[in-house]
Amino acid sequence: MKLTRLSMFVTVITAIAALAAVACGSSGDDDEPLVPSSGLTAGLVQNATYPSEFTASGEVRLSAGAFSGAAGEDGTETTVTFGQEAAFGDLNGDGADDAAVTLATNTGGSGTFIELVALVYDNGVAVAVASESLGDRVGISSIGIVEGLIELDAIVHRDEDPLCCPTLPVSRDYALEGSALVLVDEVEFP
């Protein structure tokens, strides 16, 4: 009887120690860090801080996917809204889900400036690490992350298009390289 209770006690203690090691971040293998299973979520990216060339501070903090306020140096009302969808996948090779999103910024005029932004997962926080201006009133068809690349389908301006009405469908692939988004492939569909 004592041997059985002792065996159960050792098994329970071993299980508790294993759970504690996982909870404290120890993977048991020094070569491979413990990585969260999911990484970024829609809630994190919709409430993140983003770079913005249109604000005096150089950044905006979204709340539920939007920002509105007098952000320009001249007091101009600026609105920034989160794109229709976010893409999730590993952009920096750490095994955690990062994100690619589009933001639309309006500073009170007729233009709506579209940006592609890459965010990485950093200890439970969405950190915007790179952005690329896509242009004024560009239409986003889809966005995804496949094998570490951001795949973006959009409607952009031909040289002869008026600013209101882009007509050129493109498919672009971007790689996150340090703090830059680098265009690695582009296909135009006439």
C-alpha cells in the first residue's frame, strides 16, 4: 500500500514540475525557445500602435480598429481605420503568428492613403515593425501570409487613371527584412 501511494505521489509531483516548467517558459531544450502556439490575434492588431506620417507624433494608437482626432501639426482631423481583414502567419521565423494589415488614412481631403503594415508578436504585444505606402485610394482585394511572405492582391493606378478610380489588378509578394517590407514579386493583370 505504501509503495502505491509513493508511486502516485512521485507521478503527481513529476507532472506538476513539468507543468511548472512549461508555464515558466522552460522548453527543456536550450536550443529551441518555447514559442506561444498562437501569437497575434485580431484583437491585438486592432488595438495596436502604428507608425503614421500624418500625425505630429509619428504614430497612432487604434482602438477597436480605428483612430480619429486632431493629429496633424496644424490640427487637421485625421482618421485611420483598420483594413477589412488581417493576415496571420510567421513573418520572422520565430514560430509565432505575426500579422499583415492594411490601414486607410484620411486627413480631411478627398484622398484615402493605404498602407501595408507588418506586425510581429513580442511577448503578448503586436509591434508594428515595417510599413509600405500602397498609394491613394488603392483597393485591396485580399491579403495573406504564405511561407513567410505577405501576398497582397490589389487594384492600383495605371498612369492614365484618375486618382478616384484605380483599374490595374496586381498581385504582390512582400518579405519582411529587418524593419522594411521588400517587394519580391509583382504580377500585373491587364
